[in-house]
Amino acid sequence: CMLSRLELLSHSCMLAKPADDDVPEVVRLRLLQEQPVQGCEITPDVYLSSGAIKSSEGAKFVWKRCVFHLSCSACSKSPVRMQCIASGRHYCSPDCFTLCWAHRFSPREDRNAGLLAQAVDHGADGGLGGGFNGREAEEHLAHKWINVSHFLAYTPTADDVGRSLRLVCTPVSIDGNRFGLPKAIDTSIVIAAPPPPPARRRLLVRNDEVVGFDKKSSLRSSNEPGHAPTISVVTYNVLAELYALPDTYPYCPSWSLAWTYRRRNLLRDIEALAADVYCLQEVQADHFEQWFEPEMEAMGYSGTYKRKTREFMGQYGKMDGCALFWRREKLTPAEGQLHTVEFNTIAVAKYAHAGSEKKRVLNRLLKDNVAQIAIFALNGVPGPHGGPSHVCVANTHINANTEFADVKLWQTQYLLLEVERILSEWQNSGHPAVPVVIAGDFNSTPGSSPYTLLSCGYLERDAVSEDDPVGIIASLPLEHRLMLRSAHTTLGAHANALASKLDAHMQPTPAMELPYTNFTGHFVGTLDYVWFTSDQAEVVSLLELADEADVTRSTALPSPQFPSDHLPLGVELRLRPRQ
């Protein structure tokens, strides 16, 4: 008979809405990383008919490792195409065979040969069954799997290298008593993590000239009794995930562009340098909260973050910004002295009510860049008799667009004005003058207008008049009172830092800057700097520039060995009273 309208509606709702004890189905199961790498977490994308899965609840997960898979003994890739009769090892190409030829009699056992021998001698079932010949053992083991994890995410280990992994997802009912149909997905062959690049030496400096080196790259400093205090600073543009795109860096393998791979190498670089202060740029908001802050906290650092004012970008976590970290054992922020600079806010305050004729100026200046300025107390330094007891550090990321040279100069000028304002307020409250360090990605090459303003303290207005299409530069003072010097113009620090390039007053010139800090397929040059007030500090040591042969081993940056398109710059400074 015909159901009433109410009964029909009720019946439809019952069909559309599953009961609480119904078992969901696996709608989607995929891997976000196409190439699994040793030490890099694999987090699958799992969606059940009941919703997305973000943890191990709601489904049962089992990661499995293939017991056997022939892989190259040199690079762990598959398939293999040749075998060395002398050693029994397998290789994927003549290049790998040639690379390992000199070590063919080394005692290191080949994984493939060992597994085959075990299968032949003891049976592929671990001794429970009869033995196999080599070919039968290979075919049998290729279909055997062992469980390695029961969590949603899995980090491949050294034992997984050269083998496939399989994830089996089985949905579970709400009460946990019923299981649905499992779904599985296999990975490609796990590859070994590439070795790190050669360590960069610490160059020792005396009287503004490199006099030696320390093989250790650590910049960790200490306040020795009877000596003026030192502080080490590293600036590093870490390449935000939202900019690490295959189209931008087509020469970089996609697996080494993945955040789960690069974050480990970024932390490796940071930990090896052991600086007192880290000025980081292009840090995504979610990565600061989920990765950098907890990892740095575990290493003894505290930090603060300022994201760009890019509201139109969407969700908060996918915006980048600047992060400032300091070693708690060495530094403590002075009360109320953690400042942020929003260049957009400064522009709005200056031009929002200046009339319609200034609307073009305001629109041109709204580029979302930010900076951080902090004054730190040096722990254990008593005061002026032992040298300065405080230091000011600024971290910034200036606009990158090459078509906005006037905006770059405007942002640089207002950064300097903000530093001077904060220092003035500090001294007006009864504190002595403090040394200043300004570090970051200035997106300006040596000799450019922002560089000249920073290094010389002034800029001739006629020299920049042609770069002022809407009158932005005309309103700038084009000067500052800080005696700034770029740390990497120290004599002997690199191939460009030659005495013959000093000016007539024996002062550094732009030609003495590093040959590159940013090295990509479309640009090679210097954009990053560590500036310091030369009347209150001197360079004690510098981090050596990475060798070009290492940088270009995989064409350019980023690469499997270098996690960013920028190189970290490190400087150790000795602080002294103003001279």
C-alpha cells in the first residue's frame, strides 16, 4: 500500500542516515608523498563515509614492509639491471656499478644477497618450510609482508630502504566491535636519505680580517669572565611550503620539495649552527606552531612570530612571516621589548587620510611585509664595565618584487626609523646605548638603493629620482644615524672580500659582498645580510659560504641536500661600549 507522506519522509531519513553502529566505508585512501624517504614521515589522506580521519581513531591502520625487494646496493633504487660477480651486489645502472667498483671487496654485506641466502638456506618462511632455490626465494619473498606500525602516520627506517611499504586501512564501527572492508595502498621503493652537504667551517676573524678557521660550524658563544660578551646570529630564509612549487623549481625532485622532507633538513642546519639568535623568514604560521616552536623549545630556545598581513590569502596557517628565536641560556627579552613592524600599518597611518591623490601611493605600498625588533638582556653580563649588557636584534623580510624598487627602499627606510625610535625610547628611559644587529632577507643586491642606504647611512636623492613613479621616495629622509656594516664584507671571508676592493678610506664596498646567498635556476646573487653597528661590535667569526660545487651538485637550490633556495648566514660578534 501507499506510504503516507510522513511515513515516506521518515523512511527516507532512515535510509540516508546510517545507524550509530554501522561500519563506515573507506572512500579515499592516498599517499601525499609520491616517494618515501628514510626518516621522513608519511601521513596518508584518509576519508571514510563518516568523514575525514586525522588520527588513528575511527579506523585500524597497519603499515607493512615487503620482506624482500631487489634494489640497487648504491642508491637503493629499483629495478636493478646488473649484478657484480665479484661481490654479488645488485645495481640499477652502470654509473652505480662504477661508483662501487673500488669497494667491491669491502666486508659490508649486500642486503639483497643476504636475504636471498637466508631464503635459500633456511626457507623463506623463517625455517618453518623447506628451502628454495634463488629464483624461487626471490619470487616468494616478494609477496611476503611484515607489520611495522599500527598508527596513521609512519616514518620509514633504515630497514625499509630498498623495499616497498603497504598501508592497510580497516574502518571500525563507533562501538569498536565491528570492522568494515579493508583497503590497501602500496608505496614505491623507500630510498635512503641523501647525505648532508659538507659542513661549513667557522672562519676566525681578528681586526676585520679572517686569520684562520675552525672545522666545526657551531657558532655557540659564551660570556667569558673578563672579556666583552659575544653573540652569534643566524639569518635564514627557510622557503615556505606555499612557495615550494615544482613549477618554480623544476630541477628539484618533488619528494625533496615536500615539507615533511625539508623540515628535517632545516632543523639539521639550525641545530648544527647552535647560534644564540635565529632570524628566520618565510616561516608558515602553522609550521611555526607545529614544528619550529616545539623543536626549538626542545633545543633550549624561545621564540616569537609575526605573520605577514596577507588577509586575502585565506586560512591563517597558510601565510608566511618572520620568526625570531633566542637561546634562553644566553638571552632574555627586556621587559616590553619584543616589537613587531607592519609596513602596511605604517603606510595606512601615513596615507589613508591624505586625500585621493595619495591613493596610488597607498595601494603601491600595501605589500604585507613585516619585521621584528627586540632588545635582549645578556644573561650573566653585569653592565658597562664588562661590555654592553643588552643588544638589539631586528629581523625582516623586504618585498621581493623587482618592479617595486621604490617600495623596497621605503620599507628599508621605515625599518631603520623604527629601530631608531625604539632605541631612542630605550635610552630616554635611562638605559645606555646598545649594539644593533639587523638581519634578514632584504631582497636587494649589493649596490642597490636599500643596500647603499644601510651601508652608507644616506642616499643621494638624485640617484633614486628615476625609481619614484608615484612620489614614494620623495617623502623619505634617505638617511639614518646607525653606523651599520655588513658582516660578510670582512677581509678574506670569501673570494670577493679582497683588500684591493676596499675604497679610498679603507672601508668595505658592495663588491666585497658574498657572491650568492640565493642560488636558483632563475637567479643567483646576494639578497641576505647581517648588519651590525660597527662602533659597538666587531666580527669574531663567520660561517663559511657553501661551496658552489656542492650547491650546484643537483643543479641549484633547493635540492635533496639543501632544504631552501637560500643559504643560512652566520656571524659571531663581540659587543663593546660605543666608540
